[in-house]
Amino acid sequence: MKSKLINSAVIMLVVLTTVAFTNSKKEVNTSESTIKWTGEKVTGSHEGTIQLESAYLLMEDDKVTGGEFVMDMSTITVTDLSGDSKEKLEGHLKSDDFFGTSDHPKAKLVITSAASKGNGKYGIVGDLTIKEQTHPLTFDLIMNGDTATTQVTIDRTKYDVRYGSGSFVDNLGDKTIYDNFDLDITLKF
């Protein structure tokens, strides 16, 4: 009986040690990673950046299983304009018309599942929270060495960002801003 108890304890220790070494948290180097956004309107588009505050991927046997990303929305910048036009648009994006960064300074993505599609490509399902509104989001993530990349399209109206949306305001004409905006994300580890 004593030997069965010792054997069971040894087996349990080996299993726990194996699990501890195969599961890991891969921290993202936020200062070397980039989030570029593009928003379009009837008469053109604008683009800029948002900084990551913190981010990590959960890994099991070198495969993505989860993760969490926090974006500092107060860092939203416009890169296709300069001077007063740049400052005016950045202020408007930070206002309650758009992201309301004084009340909602962070946006967060939590990966709820990841499925390998082969060759470093993963189908990702997650929950994205912007302005305290959370909705599911799906996208592909490509892992390549110490870099991960993705392109994500987000419907801003789901997150109570409805300014200039033709889906909610009539007769906007050429002042209509399209509901979707795109993020081009490069993560460095």
C-alpha cells in the first residue's frame, strides 16, 4: 500500500512538472510591437497608431492557446496628417464622439480559443472590449519566430462608436464614415 502511494505521488509529480514546462506565458515586447489603424470615409481615409500597454500569448507545446492584449486608447495618433489637422482629428478620436478615452482609456482583447491551421497560422476567437462593450471577434494570427502578425476588421458601431455612421444617421452624404476600421498588428517577443 505504501509503495502504491509513493508511486502515485511520483507519477503526479512527473505529470505536474511536465505540464508546468509545456505551458508558458509569452510576453509581448510592447515597445517594439505596432498597431496601425485605418479608417475610411466616403471622401478618403485616415490612418495612425495605437500603443499596446501590455500583452502576452499563452502557449502549450509551442502552440498558441490564449492570450490577452490591452491597448492604451489615449495614445491614438494620426499619421497621415500634420499640424492643426492632425491635432484636431486626434482630439476628435479621443472625444466621446469616438473612443471617449477620458472615461474609457483602455481597450482589451482576450483570446478565448486558438486553433492551429498549420504553418504557424492560427484561427483566433476572442472577446474585444471597447468603451465597456464586449463582443466576439475572429481573425487569423501568423506566428513566425519572434514575431506574430494579424489584420483585424472591427465594426465600430458594436462598441458605441457611431459618429458619422450612415447606419445610424441619415443624409450624411460625403461626410459618412464607414462603420468598419482595420488594424494591422505586428507583435514582437
